[in-house]
Amino acid sequence: MNVSSLLVAQINEWETEDCPGKSQKCLYSLVAVGDNELLATHTTPLMKFVDDIKFTFNSREKDNCEVLGQSVSRSWYAILDSGTNYCNMYNLMNGSGLRLTPGFNEYTSDSNCTQYSTAKLYLDE
């Protein structure tokens, strides 16, 4: 399984401006793909804030891949955003099917992801 390819396919699928319902599953854009890194952006449908998304891939074993993700709003004042940056990455991991792969683990908390616990209340798990 190529994790980067799955994420790229999901980003490309959600490049559309048509968001289903009140979701954020649209307005993604692929910026660059490297050997161990993927860069993208997400524009929020309502307020049009742009968030920079970065995934870094570390493969220490043949059938194991560690993915580090970061999403940061370009708007310095978008701190209390109901966990939008977390949702940017969650939606891609979930939409691509990666959250369902055996051995998937997620490590985050409110201390390193603003309003993470608030965002978790509204996600389609």
C-alpha cells in the first residue's frame, strides 16, 4: 500500500468547490509530492481561510509506515477554530481509507492540537 498515493488521490477527489452538506470535504489542493513528504492546502468553504497541510512519511520497516501530519492556518487569529486543522487531516485519512488499515494509530491531544476534543465530537466516526 502506498500511503502517499492514497492521500494524493483523496486530495484530487476533493479539489471540487462542491462540499457535501456542511462538510469540509472540498477545496483541497495538492501543492507538492516528494519522496517522503506531501504538501497540500485546504480552504475552508465558509470563511475561505487557507490552511497549509504537510504529511511526512517515515518507513522504518518494510510493512510499516509512520505518517506525521501537520495543518496550520495561514490566518494567525484562527486559533479557536473548532479543530479545523485537525479535521483537515482526519478527513483525508478517513476518506482515503487509511484510518481503517490494520495497525493504524493516532496520537494527538488538546495540548498540541487546538480544540482537538471539540472537533472529535463532530466527526463521522
